[in-house]
Amino acid sequence: MTQNRLNDLNEKIEKETISLSELAEICSSALESSSRHSKDIKSMLKSIEDKLIALEEKIQELEDKSNLGFNVILEDEED
């Protein structure tokens, strides 16, 4: 829905001359807009989730590598 159309419908609401089909048009446009925003948000969240998983994997790799070095040092100190 264009801004001009929305302005026209808002004027009709103020004058109380809006029809049921025009009201449905407003609702439909609002739902469509909300749906688009929800899809965008879902896409962004998926991207963030993927990046978080990659970071967790890298952190785990670093922890595993640092634990290996630490275990070797402990074994050397015990001997």
C-alpha cells in the first residue's frame, strides 16, 4: 500500500466514511508488512545463530588445544 493510499484511508477514518473493504485493505497491508519484517528478523537470527555456532566450535578447538598443552606440562611436572 502506498503512503498516499494510506493517507486517503486515514482521512476516511476521520470522516467515518471508510468501508469495510477499505478497512480490510488496511489490515491486509499491515499483516503483509508484519510478515515481511518477521521474515527479515528470522533471517537475521539464523545468521547470528550460525555465527554463534561457528564461534563455539572455534572456542572448543582452542580449549582442546590448550588442554593438550596443559596436560603435557602436568605429566612432565609429575615425573
